[in-house]
Amino acid sequence: MDIHKNVLITGGTGMIGSRLTPMLQEKGYQVSHLSRSRKGNETVKTYLWDIQKQEIEPEALQQADYIVHLAGASLADQRWTESRKKLIIKSRTDSTRLLHDTIAQLGEHQIKAFVSASGISIYGSDTGSTEMFENSPKGNEFIVDVVKQWEASVDEIKRLNIRTVKLRTGIVLSMEGGALAKIVQPIKFGVGAPLGNGQQYMSWIHIDDICRMFIHALENEEVNDVYNAVAPRPVTNEELTQSAAKILHKPLFIPKVPAFALRLVFGEMASIVLGGNKVSGQKIQKTGFDFKYKRIDAALADLLK
């Protein structure tokens, strides 16, 4: 591999971007970030963009060989008010449109691949125990609409003759943010419990595996279009909670946390934790991707050690 390959990451200081950046650097890539401010990772060059004003430093895209698109307001940080819902969608679609329009205006560019995050929530907040594949029917609710609009905006990049990949990310397991830190906190205090009935499926992926998958998608020209980014063995909420408690040598608190209590606290957003998806990761494996963490106990043992 030519070590002078430049990867531009949007959302580079988020949970995935913060881990992906050093992993790319270890492989010899030059990494730069697109951000609203120059404060961030001191090992990378940071270019500025303003999504609301649709402004971007053109040099960011002029020097890029690859783009990894992770930018987007978090689904789980705040209650879903109408203004928050608009921000969740616009942060994804407007950022992609800005990238598209700027690349189109450049005329000549050297961008070989555009790899974007997406989400398994496109199938719906609760698909029960039915296994979902990339071509499975889509749901009909807010979080589905978010991903549909997001993916549609990414598809516009394809029209610029750039190989475009969408990784429908499951629940990313990391102690630097996301769901795991929230699940583990009460367990550490001896009051952990499954959420709702505990039988909802969680299609998870270890932070290192999702980062390795982004790199795999950048480097392999046959990787194209959409893939579920989930480990091979989804588990129920109860199984994940029990596995974490066992590794931490902590008891689980009974009874389970009731659904109505979660709805009181989180409002409509409670659908994320009360629902579940059993999602297949076979398609990406067929491209030669090999998961380092295939089982939940191994993933949690690594993260909680």
C-alpha cells in the first residue's frame, strides 16, 4: 500500500473517529479531520467546515484520497423534541450535501472511496427475533426516516463516480462512550439489571472491529454499497447484562427495569433501548472481513479488563 494515502474523517473526534484515527496512522495513512474548530487531535491536520452556512475549506477535499463520513448529532444524548429531531436529520444530510457539492465544484479530485456510517435502525426500532439482512423491509418511524434520508444523501456521492460504501452500524461497544458505558455503570454499583423484558436483541460490534471494517471498506475495491456492521452473534439485552456482570464479578439486581420507567425518563427515545434488532453480518464477511471479536464474552472481557 502507498503510504502517502490521505484519509479525511468527518466526526473524527467522536467515539469511532477517535479510535479509527490512530488505527489508520499505524497503517501508514495520513489522516486529517473536518471539524467546526481547530481544537482536537494534535496528531492530525484539522480543516474547518460550517454545515449550517454550507462552507468548507476546499483544501480538505483537494488533498483527500479517501473520505470517512462519521458526522451526525447523537441519537441518544437528548430527548427527541421536534427541534432535536430536525437537528439529528439535518446534521447528517446537510453535512453530506456540503461534501457532495464541494467535490462537484472541484471538478478534478483524487477521491477513490467515500465510506459513510449508517445505522441498523433503518429496519425499525423493534424487529423482534426476525433476522434482518441488507435487503430486509424498512420500518416506518422517526429513526427509520433518519437513516433513509442519510443513506439517500450518501447515494448522491455515487453520482460523482466515487465508490461509495454505507456501513449500517449496530451497537458499538466501547468504554469511551455509547451504550456500554451506560449499561456497565449501574452494574459496577451492584444495581445493574436488564432493561424492559430483557429479551430484545442487541446487534453489537466491538469498537476495534468497526474501525477495522472502515479500513477494510477503504482498501477493498470490491466493497460497494451497503453492509450491516454487526458481529456474527447478536445477544439479548439480558445476555449482555449478565455477561458484563460476570466479568465484573458483580451481582445483578432483580427485578428488571420496567418499560414504563424508561419511557418516563427517555420519552420517545426509550424505543432505542426497549426495542431490538437481530441483524446479520454475513454480507461483509463474504468480502473477506474477519471479525476479531465474534462473541460477546470475548468483546466484553477485552473492554472491561
